[in-house]
Amino acid sequence: MTNLLDRFRHIAIEGPIGVGKSSLARRLGAHLGADLLLEKAEENPFLERFYRDRTAYAFQTQLFFLFQRVKQMQEIAQPGMFSRGIVSDFVFAKDALFARMNLDDEEYRLYTQIHGHMAQSLPRPDLVIWLQAEPQALLQRIGRRGIAMEQDIDAAYLQRLCDAYVEHFRSDGTSPVLTVPTESFNPAGNDEDFRRLVDALDQFRGPAGVLDPAAA
């Protein structure tokens, strides 16, 4: 097996809330000997209030994430940083995805102006692993991990989020994407599933592919 980081210096794991991005990023990063770049949602002082009242706190929440993610992407672009390769649990493009879903029209117009000034020439991942799951499965996982502020998330919001990811990856061709359904497939927590994922990554030639958990 070739070293995946020779082909994909930056592997990003993406998908809806509760799908298992961070857990898989940690396992894959450790397996490859890569540096780990994780979202810092807990640093967003507006996020808990957003989950309680999305209309009132969407704009503040989104701007905080925008500034935070731009800073993280700028760190990736610095020469000598993350020389071992990177595994991250997000792609920068998710910021605009969440903004379009959560902001009203006036807020979104202002957001796009700020985004346009800040997001120029940011690096893109060399490979995206898109984890999928149905809203009910996501709700169960959110419940199990027990983060208090996430317990107000409902199935309707998760369905909108899943649909937004489908639309995004259907129209965005900036990075190769391997789609991984996770309803009955747990690469972060199951050794055999993880081995199958690593094999699929090794064989992946893009620009798009699907790991079928039901395949032999």
C-alpha cells in the first residue's frame, strides 16, 4: 500500500453533525502519522445560544466560525506547517453551506461580502471523505455523545443539513470526494471497517467514488 499522504497531503473528513467526523479524523490521522486539524466549535461563544434560538444567533455564530476557519486555513498555507500531511474534520466550504442554510437573506448578503474578502486563495483539501447518515441515526449518535447544547437539534434540521451537503457535493468539483455511508459502517470504531476504508482510499483514483459497505 502506498503512503496516502504522498498522494493526498490534506485529507478532509466532512458530513453532518453527529456523523463521526472528529473520531474518524483522529483515527486516520494516527494511522497515517499525519498532523490533525480539528474544528474548535467549543470556542464559539454563540453556539449554545444558536442551538436554543437559531434565528436570533445565526449571524453571530456564523461570523465567528468564518473567522476561525479562515485562520485555520491560513495556517495550513504557511510553508513548513503541517509537514507530515494533514487530516482535518472539516472543509472550509462548509462555512458557506451553513450560512446559506441558517441566515436570512439580508444576513446572507452581508455574510457573502465578508466571506468574499476573507476567503480568497485559501487552500483546498486534496481529498474529501464525505460521511453520510440518515437524520434518525444522527440523532441517536448525538444523544449518545451527550453534548448538552446539541440535544435541542431535531430531525428536521438534520434533514435540511443532509440535503445541503448533497447539493454542495453535487455542484462542487474543487476536490476529489469519496462518499462513505455510515448507517451500518463504523470506520472510527470498528477495526475491519477501518481497514476497508483505508483500502478504499488506497485504491481511490477520483474524482468521485462511493465505498459500498454491502460489497464483499
